[in-house]
Amino acid sequence: MALFKHKVKKDVLLLAMLGKGFFTQADLSVKSGLNRATISKIFNKPEKPVSYQTARKIAIATGKAVDELFTIG
């Protein structure tokens, strides 16, 4: 599984979630098809690498591009 060495832009992700009517991490979990623990790790450990598949699912669920939600770093 390919990993991004990217860091989540939490503020951008939160705004994207709100724009889609997702008010909790559980909402994002349901819409993205990712388990709640994965979403929690992304928010609580944003420096951890994220797989491309995970980043893409979040991007699709929020209507954003992967590079809008994650920075290289």
C-alpha cells in the first residue's frame, strides 16, 4: 500500500466536512467508508503517513482534491 508522506490540513478538512453537512468524525467515517478509528488517527496524529486510498476516500467524501486536504511534508 502506497503511503503519502503528507500531513492533513485539519482546518481545511473540518471546513470541507461542514460544507458537506458532516458534523462529526463518525459522519465522515460513514460517508468515506473508512472505519472510525482511521478517521480518529488522521485527526489525532496528523503527522502520520496516510495511504493514497485513504486520502482519496476522504477527498471524494468531502468533494475536495487530495492535495487540498493533505500537504507534502
